[in-house]
Amino acid sequence: MGPETFREIEGLGEEGINRSLSDPRSKSVVFVDEHTRDAFLELKAGKFEEKQLAIFIERAIKDLKDDPLAGVIVPKRIWPKEYLSKFDINNLRKYNLPNGWRLTYTLRGNKIEIVSIILEWFPHKKYERRFGYQSK
């Protein structure tokens, strides 16, 4: 899928965001790989704090199914290099979870569907380090 496809998604202003809610394309959410999906399933089976985080992620998944643009755009200049090589992304978004957690995702789409792909989630401090907001 080329960058032209994503201009439809990323190039939306405020009016476009409102239109995206009624966008006729199907919307889905997936994990970037099996490891990430398994980590989510482990949270669901974990201790209280882990289960709570799983509930937050489930809420994010529901929101992204309703509106793939629910998160904010992460400026390209701060994208981690590993995201470019590991995930081959050309857009990146962040969804703020409760208690300072962050979820990163990318969008893939065409004329029929928009897929939000969850890359990872982490506490705010780790997010700041990963994206260069603070020193390691």
C-alpha cells in the first residue's frame, strides 16, 4: 500500500475527522504481530494492575474501531528508528490511555477498509524516552 492511500486518512483536518466517523469503509483493529497479541492476552490473565491495563487497551480498541483517528499524529521527526525498520510504517499515531500509559499504532487502508495496527503500549516515562523527549 503506497503513501497515496494514507493521504486519504492522514490528510484530514477537523472537517475530515468528523467525516471519518461516518466513513463507509470497514474499520478494524489488529496487533502488529503474535508476540504483541500474546502480551495483551497475558495482561488479561494477570494481576489486578495488568487486568486494568488490558481493560484500558480494550477501550482503546473499541474507540479505534469506531474512529481510527482517535489518537493524535506523532511527528515523523521523533519516530523511533526501530519502528521504521521493524514495522515499515509511513504514519504513526498515539492513543493516550489512563494512568499515563500510551499506545502507539499505525493505519493501513484502502477504498474498502481502514485497519488500525497496534504496535505497542508502555508507561508515559518509557514513551518519553523512546520518542526522545527525555534522556535515557
